[in-house]
Amino acid sequence: MPHRRLEPKLLSILRSGYSSSDLVNDLIAGVIVGVVALPLALAFAIASGVKPEQGIYTAIVGGLAIAVFGGSRAQVSGPTGAFIVIVYGIVQQYGYSGLMIATLIAGVLLIGMGLARMGVLLKFIPYPVTVGFTSGIALIIFTSQFQDLLGLRIDKLPADFVEKWIVYARTLPTIDPTTAAVGLGSLAIIVLWPRVTRRIPGSLVALLVVTPVVALLGLHVETIGSRFGEMPTHLPAPHFPAVSWPLITRMFSPAITIALLAALESLLSAVVADGMLGTRHRPNMELIAQGVGNIVSPLFGGIPTTGAIARTATNIRNGGRTPVSAIVHSITLLLILMLIGRWASLIPLATLAAILVYVAYTMSEWHTFSRLLRGPRGDVAVLLVTFGLTVLIDLSVAIRVGVILAAFLFLQRMSSATQVALITNDLREEEPEEDTPRRNIPAGVEIFEIDGSLFFGAIEQFRDAVQRFETPPRILIIEMSKVLTVDSTGLQALEDLHKRCEKNRTRLLLSGTRAQPLFAMQRSGFIDAIGEEQVTGDISEAIERAHVLLTPNKQL
């Protein structure tokens, strides 16, 4: 029902009936996905340049808020790999206080997008742009984990992508054998474990196997505790950051990027969930929920949050069917933090690096990337530009340039698809259908056909076509049955044509005008200017009207 489009799914499900079997399934799935989310939350936080516990705070607080207010049945939200690049950049430049402001602004923007019913509009982000920046993020994540995976001795790792690899090449002889064995061994477990079962992800198995081995054998590798200290065992008290107008203006651009990424990731995850469950999510309500989640998350020390495809799929595969499972996932993480959070300090950073390397591989979508490289040259250009700018310049720049480039490509294709042709002779020579007389087009009549949208990108083609006459015709018919849309520039071109026809004493007729162009011409006053009688239903009626106008004393 229309009034329920902004109603949380949880409320709708509870109203329609929630059984004890549903609760059991959601409890089991929520506990499993909560345990699965632990290593990912830790790894994403560290890679984002913040403390590991802040990833857990995000999954607990942000995930809980989004589950309560969300528009998807089984979506699980939390920190994701897509945010690593933008969050790391903000933290390095502005500190965590800057990230808090940017995330809060992004939350407000997401709520505004949901209230403005923009959930449907986000599907118009071109696919090459999405694949380009996602693959670029994956490459950046992989690059950022190379040091921890192999234990390279680097005093300060540069932020620039190319400079990172120059430093890696120079410090490659400093590989720590023990750290490399732990990292590569963890990666092997993650890659090979799906051959055993897919119900429990390899990242969790690697964490549970490698961490005790490292601790019991006393291996000298860097851990969460050695770098970040002891993990807390409780949520921090909510804290609102100090806000200043200069800081808000500086953080507004990164906030737009966070909001756009959160919207795209969450709606894509919701679509994946719909495909697995055969349901339909409420995109606008989901955007509002993501906004709420990104407002409360930084208040409790968290980072940006969004729908997580892998955790959502894990939730569904283990029986989760309602937002209750996502709520249980957050509660499970809270209990883990309170009861065994201190043991998380024993986790080797090389194992978390291996988890992120595998995340980067799955994010890279290299099969899709290589397939798009065989597509149209324009799409290839959009893909490579977005990918290159993400890796070498900045994610915000990459998304903006990619979308703009794709928009220009679309306009170029649309303008090329619009054809304007003189069809007078073709109609004169056309073989009539059975029981239909041949069209008798009188002398002094010329007919143009427009095939495609009459918009600003195709106007020059239209103007060039209708100016080819050495001697102006007495009657000019514009056949518009194949014109689906007309914009303001197209209307102006028609008005200019009408003025030129009046100057040359040429009568202008329109035939076969469809609903949108006709409505636009009526609102602009163009129909009143040429006269309603000059707008005919089809080309045959327009030719008959031309006969009447050319017959003496019958012009009216």
C-alpha cells in the first residue's frame, strides 16, 4: 500500500504475524552471522585507519539501528570494504573528529534521499562506473595489506598507490618469515575452506585456528594487542563531536561520497537479498534506515555503515528471514565484546590482512571487469577512467568523473539514435497495403520524419535537416509518431521552425504526435501558436489536411 512505503519491514512483519519457528530460525542465523561479522569488523576498522573495536561498535550500533528501521527483510549492515578508501583518507587528513562530522552529514543526506523518494533513481548509476570504482577499491585494499601480510619492515608507508609499490619493491628483502607463514597460511585456509563447507566462512575458521596456534607457540608476530593495546569490553558512552561551520564545509564533499556509497551498497545488497528470498525491499525506507545508522554509529565511536552483501547472504543461507536476525547479529557482537573481547587482542594482524586480501579478491569482480573490456568502446573508457581515478587520484573524483563521462556517452548515443529524414518521395513511391489507396501527396508538400527523442542533444541534426530546401515548400509536415519525448530545447526548435515557416509563408503541420510531446507542446503554448487543426492523428490525415489547405477557398 502507498502509505506503507516508508514503513520499516520489521513493523510490517510483526503486524502480519511472527511465529516461534521464525524466531528460532532468526536466532540461529543471527548468532552465526554475528560470529562471522567479528573478523570482518576488526579487519575493516584497522584498514580504515581507526581502532579495531570501532568496527565492532559500528556493526553493533549501526547494524541494530538499520535492522529496526530498514526496508529489507534480511539485510545485515555494518562496516564494509567499500568504505576503507574514503574513511582512511578522511582519518589521515582530518582525524576521527572529521570522520564523525562527515558520517553524520552523510546520515542526514541519506535520510533526505529516502524522504525525497530517491531510492529508485540510484539504479541509474551506470554499471561500468560501479564496477570501475569497486575494482579500484579492491586493488587499493590489497595494496594496503601487503605490509602486514608479509611482515615487511617499513617505517612509514606512503599514501600514494604508486609510491607504495616502489617502497614494497625496495623493502621486499625484509620479509619476516614467521609473519609471512602466518599470513599466507591464513590465506590458504580462507581459500581452501569452501571445499569443506560454505556454511561457515573461511575467514572465521582462519581466525579460530591461527590465533590459538600463534598464542600457544609464542610466535613473534604483530597482533591487535601489540599495535593497538587491549580491546575494551563495553560500548563507549555516546559522544557528540565539536561542530564548526568551517569543518562542516570541508567535510561536506567526503560526506556526499559516503552517502552515495552507503546508498549504492545497501540497495545492491537488498536486491541480492530479494533475489535469494523472492521478496521486494522498500528502497526509500532502506535509505532512511541507512541514514539513521550512520547518524548513531559515530556517536558511539563507529565508522560509516551500509548493507553488507556477504553477511546478508550468510544470514539468508542460515535461515534468517526477518530483520530480527540482523538484530540478533548486533546483540551477538555485543556479547562477544563484553565476554571475550579481551581475547581479540591475540589475533595476528597477518591473519586480518589475509582476510582483507581475500575480500579484495572477491570485490575485484575481475570476471566482470574483463567482460566489460570486450564491450563498446565508450563503456570501456568509462570503466578504465573510473578505475584509474579511484586507484591513482581519489574515489570521490572517480565517481563524479565516471558518472559525468557516462552521462555524456549516453547523450552522444541518444543523439546518434535520433534520425531526421525527408520522406516525401518514399511515401509517394510506397506500395499501398491491401484495400488502401496510394497516398496522393500534392506538389508543394514536403514531409519530414523524426525517429527518436527530440532533445537538446539532437537539435542541431533536426535544424540541419529541415533547412535543406532551396525553395521553401507551401506545406511542411513533421511526422512525429516515433518521437517519444520532447524537452524544452526541442520545443524551442519547433517554435523557431514555425517562425521560419511563417516568414516563408509555409504552413506547418504535425502528424502522429504522442502523449508526452503533445502535452509539452500544449503547456508551452506551441499548439495554440500553430492552431489545433494543424495537429493531425496520423500521416494520412496530415496529407488530407494539406489537400484542403491547397484547395482555393477551402483553407479554413
